[in-house]
Amino acid sequence: MIYLDTSVVVALLTAEERSAKALDWFEQCRSTLISSDWLITETHNALAIKQRHHGLSQTARQAAAEQFERLVQGGVELRSLERERFRHAAELLRNPALGLRAGDALHLAVALHSRCTHLASFDARMQQAAAAVGLNTALA
């Protein structure tokens, strides 16, 4: 199972430097894709930031939001955020060597609880932290 990070989802939904790589990977992926309900909030936050600061039009934002809903309905298993996942994320944050932000720690806590073997992320810091806790990288 592969844990899907927001950085890959946003690259799938909007035109970015890494979009082609994300699309190629996604089209070839045959593994079960897991993420958490936090993906919903982070994705919509990223789309809002792109609209406010990076020229994403309202129409493009709406299209991306609709495409996101299809993605979630059609192939990404979203795991609920139970209190224990937040506690595990807090434990990960206590390790300064991991260098995690709160949202990334929450993603990793869910990935580990879900017994994912890989992480799909474009975030280098998150990739390093994932490797340190035993996850392989699905995207380099």
C-alpha cells in the first residue's frame, strides 16, 4: 500500500513543474492508495493558496476541486483521523531529527497505522522522515 501525500495530489490537479511526473506515476500505479481525511483539508487549502497567490482562476480551482472529488471517490482510500493518530503525530514531532511539520507528521502517523510500505510525496523533508520511520519512497 502506498500513502498518498497532498503534494502529489495537487500536482495531479493543477499545472506544476512536477505534474507530468505525477500523472505518469499515477497512471502506472497498481497499488492500493491510502491517505487520510486530512488530505481533504490540505488539498483545498493548497488550491485556495494557488488561487490567491499564484494565478489559479476560480474556474480552474473549481475544476480541480471536482477532479479531486472524483479521485477520492474512485481510488484513494481515506482513513479517518482518530485521536490516536494525533497522539502518534505528536510523538513524531518530538523527534527534532525528523524535521516534520504538524500536517506531515499526521500523514505519517496514518501511513504507519495503515501499514503502508511506501510514501508518494514530492516533499523532500517528508520523504526523509518517512525513510527514517521505515517507509520507502514511491516517487523520487
